[in-house]
Amino acid sequence: MAWKSTHRFARISARKVRLIADLIRGRDVQDALNLLKFTPNRAAPMLSKVLTSAIANANEAEADVESLVVSEVRVDEGPTMKRFRPKDRGRAHSILKRTSHIQIAVEEE
């Protein structure tokens, strides 16, 4: 049985989150939380909150929290907000503010 948790429309690019998501995939839950705690990256607290929520979902279903493993970490691209920055001689350059959907699943080992 797997327990999931998601964070949709996170205001960070999916490419940046995937770098940290690859660190915790397949690890023990407590090990993954410690790794995220000491990772100096903006995506780490977001992943930590989603992982904590997945652990709470498993605990609510009376699973053994000590034997949980991060079975799946998926980071998909969300919608992109398009903005414009004024430039010289009346021109405008586009800025893409990207979002991502983070999904973490834990299961008992």
C-alpha cells in the first residue's frame, strides 16, 4: 500500500526541484528528511513538507512509520505564467514564471 501527497502549482521550476528529488528517491523516510533538512536549496523545504504530509497520511492509516520508504517522487511541469519586462527603444522581452507539481509516495518496506 502506498500513501501519496502532492503540492500543486509550486512556484519553482520543475527542473530545479528534480535535482533534489533525485537525492531522496528510494531512501528511508527518516534518512530523506535529514538529507532535505541540510540541503541548501530552495526546493528542499517544499519537498520536506510534501514528504511530511505523506508520512502523516501513512500514520493516519496506522502504518509502521519506522519502516516507510520513499517509493516514488514525481515532479511535473505546471502552467507557466507569462510576464513581460520593458526594454530599450520600446521593446519588451518575455519572462516565463514556471510552476511545478510535486508528488511523493511512501510505502512500507
